[in-house]
Amino acid sequence: MDLLPTEAPSVGLRHGFRSLKLVSVDMDEVLAQKPVGVDYGVLDNGLSYYVRCNPKPRMRAALALAVKVGSVLEEEEERGVAHIVEHLAFSATKKYTNHDIVKFLESIGAEFGACQNALTSSDETIYELLVPVDKPELLSQAISVLAEFSSEVRVSAEDLEKERGAVLEEYRGGRNAVGRMQDAHWALMFEGSKYAERLPIGLEKVIRTVSPDTIKRFYERWYHLHNMAVIAVGDFPETESVVELIKKHFGNKISIYGPPPVVPNYPVPSHKEPRFSCFVESEAAGSAVMISCKLPDYEMRTVRDYRDSLAESMFHCALNQRLFKLSRRKDPPYFSCSSSADALVKPVKAYIMTSSCREGGTVDALESMLMEVARVRLHGFSDREISIVRALMMSEIESAYLERDQMQSTSLRDEYLQHFFHKEPIIGIDYEAQLQKTILPHISSMEVSRFAMKFCTACSCVIKIVEPQARATLEDLKAAVLKVNALEEERSIPPWDDENVPEEIVVDKPTPGGIVQQSEYPSIGATELLLSNGMKICYKCTDFLDDQIIFTGFAYGGLSELSEDEYMSCSMGSTIAGEIGAFGYKPSVLMDMLAGKRAEVSTKIGAYMRTFSGDCSPSDLETALQLVYQLFTKNVEPRDEEVKIVMQMTEEAIRAQERDPYTAFANRVRELNYGNSYFFRPIRIGDLKKVDPLRACRYFSDCFKDPSTFTVVIVGNFDPTVSLPLILQYLGGIPKPSETVLHFNRDDLKGLPFKFPATIIREVVRSPMVEAQCSVQLAFPVMLKNISMMEEIHFIGFLSKLLETRIMQILRFKHGQIYSVGVSVFLGGNRPSRTGDVRGDISVNFSCDPDIASKLVDFALEEISYLQHNGPSDQDVSTILEIEQRAHENGLQENYYWLDRILRSYQSRTYFGDVSTSFEVQDEGRTKVRRSLTPSTMQLALQRILPSPCKKQYTVVILMPQQSRLKFLKSLLIQTASEHSRDAKDVTVMI
């Protein structure tokens, strides 16, 4: 059975890939060592450079400084220093002080975090920038920043003290359940190696006490240009001038600290006997099993190595197909399971299989996981399974080839990082596509199956389970291994039994509908169609990505229309339908039916709206539209086994939430700011007993029944001559019910019952924790007036960015007490009526040391109060305008941005039948606000949109570790004594 995509001569781009010539290759042929398609070289001082012209996104450059220095190079007293150096680089250098690098980059539109960031791993440190290059001096300045990082980082006592708190908060943030589990597994994996004791975050003691001299010695010892590379990929007219800039800023740099050091290799010892671990984590999100087998990570040098890498990928892909199908069978051993190959540290990679399972089911899950790999060793994969995997991989390389001239600069930058760090060959997408097209059809089932021999308990294997409460023992795990090994030796494991897969998604092709009305909107490049069944279609053709079409259909009316009695069942409709199969087939069967096709469709039912969304290749648009047709024409029928699995998964998820300290915090925030309506209440175990699966499925089916209630927006490489007949057949062919189903007027929908508190409320939520964590939310009510809604929507966006920038400067850069801060706006509780004011909230969120949480809240309040009384600076306004403009420019080159803009135009309160008018009104609102934005107008907006003064109405919820009873009583006495002098309602909630 050949599942390779069939020829599609009507789609020219696809035809281009299908006609790509095969190549004649010798398996021993050495792949190009010098990267293809990039200006690559090494300066006299040892610095490597990679420069490439790439127009995506326009007038932007993705830069990086790659350093072959990581935490494994640290001595005992330096544990965490490699990461601290990365922090200090943004804090102060020879040329920049007091985080001026961050401020400069933000002033040109490179947002902190999103466009300027860094990361430290065991073997590497990477500094990344994404900067505009529409002004000649900007690229030079950005490269000069990387040059500062390479040799001019200032390590003073003052700089270190300012940054120490931020690093400590990053450390504390990683000491949650996930962090503890990962750290324990890392130590077990690399036992006997230096890597086991060199986690990049380091030790808390070192972070708190390390001296500037120790950090400076590490920096001077390892940061040599021989260990570094500069990467510049962007919208440059040519590469020569960029190389000259690199030479200008780096070329005269020489090490004054002696010859470049040899970066040592630290071996990871292998072991024949498996290592076992039963990890009990009271805050775990559920029970899990992980099987890891370590392997040497050899360099890819020849075509044979490349072929092996393809076969290895096919092995994990085929295994994942089986694991998914097992998770959807009767009484499955796990809820989810996946396998992958991962390069962990410089000398080692690992095959890793991970599953999540029911509580108390870890041993069964382990047996099943080991059994499937053993089954492959005994019987291999079938030719049909390999055909499916081959089709999937051929589809992926086909898509990459078609979009070879539209790759993001950041993606290309990442490829060059891999070349520098791991000598991963870069042979060019044209040759790689030819190579894969030549090799893939000849990789046999036997060739793929042999990789199971490396995935066995005798291959440096580590087996670990995670449980909220101890259920399984080490002896149980060892017994499971022995049991499966014995069955394999006896050859008692039967071959894989696959499901029958239909050939066609839509068996009986529908009669095409017609176009009742067509409207052109040239100002936004869109066409609108009203189909004979009442469905409205709006499409916009773009050339951003040759292999992408995306779409979203929406209809008004959702969960807010339900009574409390119905809500619980119907809110589970999407979850149950997703597991049973919303498109007429079980998910495990549909997975095989879609092999080799790039088409996916998802659904969502919200408070006020039902939506379906899709993403596909232009050549697979028919398949995606067939899925939509199935969604509307096939009723979801609950089957006992599938419903049982869904309920088990949901119950496990609820139990996991109840163990998570942050759940109590989030629940209290929601209850406090939005009320105790059943719409906002968390689901409890007892609620699941109220769920009627039949009612849930019936409601879901009704939500996607009547095409006349839906508007569909399509954006991408959409050829009307090819695509419109498909739309008329599969969307226009959806039958319209004799009576309308769930047809609602947007102005008459029931609103969610929520109201922000009228007073000041400060609460502490105390929750049991393994290690102390603290999370803070400071929230204010906002009111946007109907008369100036279009402008106010844009104003609040600028305000949120202003608050985020200024609070970050105060809490991190001035006081050094947080790692990051987020400011978010919530307006989603309002019904989509075209009249009336809009209520919501704006919230400030950060984590910190529990002992100083209240003080930092007061600092944030003081800063917001200062902005209301004095306004922001000219530089503040200039910076947020620049950040917004750069984000807008990037968005204009993205299909998802246009899809969102057009959807919002249809859903805007200014929409009365003409989507281009609504679009233009929104655009005019943005332009008007941008032109009016000054320190004084920002100040007035802060006073108008937020409570003024801000300290008169707000809520604060702080998550803190649970106190001992004695400390709790003392804190109550202190609160009682101070309540007479405070207007705030300060409450401690024990969880």
C-alpha cells in the first residue's frame, strides 16, 4: 500500500516538488562540511561567523552570540556562575550600565524577553536578539551589543547585588513539582558524570554568596573568541557589509587573559543494568513513567549517517502511532505516551519514552511501554505502518521545500547554532529535499525496526516513575522488566494487530451549493461569499507562506445560554467529542486516514461563541474541508468505553489540580474578581457524576449543525479557481436544517454574571508546598465607554505595555527582586453586544520571595500611582510606540495576524454588514491613538480607564506557603491589630 501523496498537477507549487529530480548518491559520500547558503568564516582572533540574507520578516535581523561555555565547566564553588554571567551581560558592560542595553534595544522596538534573551545549558550559552534594520545604524549598534557580551561584561559588586535577586527568583521558580522531577531524573541519568552535578541554574548557596571575583575569573577563563560565533540572518541587501560590521566590532578583540582554553569533554559512563527510581511528588500533575536509554551522539558525516537519521526518525514516528492507538483502546494502560530521540549533552543522546497514567497504574504502564518496543524487536513494523510514516515525513520535507524562500530568520539562525555547537551539516534545503525524496522510499521496515535494539533495558537504561503517593516499589519495576524480557525470550508477544482504515473521509460526495451573493473588499484584499445554505465565507489570498491555508468559522451562542443544570454536561461536550471522534471516525483511525496529508481541524465552544479552526496545505484543502463537512453532518454518539476513558482522564486532571498549590491561588483570584457563578467555579470530582454523556454529545453536535449561523474566514495561499469548487461542495454542500439550530442574535445573548469588588481587598492564600513558592496578582477593574470604544481598546493595549515596562524596571532592574512581570487585560466576560460599556480588569502578575511579596505589591502600586499623577516620560511613550509598531509590521507578514484582524472586524461592534468598513474603523482607531499618544494623553488614559487614584479600588491575591498553626495565630493577631488603620480587607485563606 503506497500512501505517498498523489500527483496534483492543478497545484503548481506541489507539482514543483513532485518533479524534483532524484539524486544518485554513494552512501559513503561525505556531506558538505562547510554550511551551504551562508557566508561563513573565521576571523584571525578565532571568532566564527555566519551571515545570510533572508527577507522573512522584512527589515528584521535575527542575531546571536554563541558561546561554547556551559555549567559543566564550573568548579564546585562556581555552580550557577555560567548562568549568572548571562544575566550580568544585560545588566552592565564596559559601554552600557544599569540595564541600558535593555532600554536601548526596547527603544528600537526589540522587546525584552521576546526579542532580546539568552539561555544557558550544560554545554552552551546563547545570546539572541531580533532587531529592526530599516535604519543603517541599528544593525551596527546591535552587533556592538553582542561584542560587549563577548568580552566586556562588567562584574562589580553593585551589578551582582542588583541581579542576584532576579537569579534567585528564577531558581525558586524552577523548584516546583516539574523542576524537582526533572532535576532528580537528570541526576539519575548522568550518575557518575560531572553533568549530574552541574545543573545550569546552580546551587542556591552559590547564587546567594558567590563573589564578583569568582564570577570574573570564570568569565575571563572561558569567554574566548575561539569558543564563540556570531550569527546574523536578516533582510540585508548583501552579506559583505554585515561581515565588515562583524570585523569592525569583533576583529580587534584579542584575549588579554592568555591563550584560549581547551574545552574538556566530560564522559558519561554507560551501564548494562538498568537504573530504577520511584519518585514520590505530592504536587505532581499525575502519575507518569519515563524510560530513557543513553546512546553516544555521533557526528553526522556521510550520506549513510543521514539515512540512519531518517530511519531513526521513522522508528520513533511509527512507535508513536502505535502508542497513541493503544491509549485509545479498551482499558488503556496509559492516557498518553510518546517516544523521541533527544540530544541531551555534548557526548550523549537518549531515546526517551514518557507516559501519563491513572494513579496506581504506573507498573501496568511500564509493562505496556516495554512490551511495545519488545514487539517491534520480535516482529518489526508492517509495510503499511512504514508507508504511513514515510508519507508523513515526505509531506514534511515537501512543505519545507515549498517554503524554502519563506523561512523565518530565527529558524535559520537556529540551524547555524546547531552547526557551530554540534557540527550538524547544513546541506541546503534543495539538496536535502532531493536526498530525502531519493532515500525515503528505499528505507525498509527491517531497517526502521532495528532501532528497537538500541531501546532496551540493557542499553544504559533509566526507568523512573512519578507518583503523588507511593504505590509501586523498585521491586515492582524490576519485576515488570523481568516479565517482559521473559516474554520476549519465549517469543510469546504476538504481532501488532492494527485497525481497519477506510479509504475515504467522505464516502458520499455532497451536492455542491451555490453562491447567492458576492462582495469584493479591495481595501483589505478580501472577497465575501454568501452561500445557498446561508454560510458566509470571506477569503483573502496571500503569498506569505506557499504551503499554508488557515481558516476559522464562528457562530454566536455558547455556554452562557445554558442553565446551571445543563452547564456541567454541555461544557464537557468538546472533551468527550474529541476522544470519541468529532469527524465521524475514531481519532486513532482518522490519524491513519490523514497520513501524508497536512490538514487538521479543531473545535471550541466558549461562553458566547462556537468555532472551528483549520490549518492545511493548499493541496490538502479538500481534506480539511471534508473534515468540516463531517463535523456538521455526523452526530457524535457516546460509546461507553470512550466515555469511561474521558472521565478517568478528567478525574485524574482534577486530582492533579487539587494537588497543585497554584490551583488554589488561581481559583481564589477567579472567585474574587469574577464572583462565584457556576461559569467561573472550578470543576470538582463530584461534578463529574452530574455529567450526562448523551446530553453532552447532543449539545456538541447541535453546536455544529446549522451552516447558516456560521461565518468562515480563510487566509493563505488560496487559489480561487481551484479552491472555490471545493468550498461550494464541502461547505456549500452542508445541508441546512429545516428549522434553525442554536441561532442567536449577538445583541441578545445572556451575559456572564461577574462583578469586580468595589473595595480594596488584599488576601493571602496559603497552600501546602514542598518548597516555598510565592505568586502575586494585583488587579484593577477597567471600564471602556461605548462612545469611544475603538480608541479605548487601543489605549488599554498601550497602557498594559507601559505598566509592564515600568514595573519591570522598578521590581527587577532597580530592586532586583523578580525575574519577570506580566501585565494582562481581560475583557472576555462581556457579551458581544454592539451597545453598552465594556467591563473587565487589568492585572499585574509576578513571582517573588514570599517574605517581600507585600512590599513589592506596594512598590508596584506606588509606580502606577506615580504614572497617574505625573505621567510617563517621553522615552516611555517612544519605546512603547516603537515596540507596538514593530509588532504590527511583523504581523502584517503573517497569515494568522490577518485571520485574527478579519475575524475581529466581523465580531466588532462597528460591523453592520460591511467587513471592510469595520476593519477600517479599527485601523483608524489605532492610527488616531498612535498619533495622539503623548505623556499627557497616556496619563489621562491611566486616570480614565483605571480607578483614579489606583489605590482606591484593587484586589491583591498572594500565594504563600502554609504556615504552622502557631505562626498562623500570630499573623491573625497582627492583622487584627492593624486592621483599624487600613481600609483594605486583608484575609488569610487556608487551603
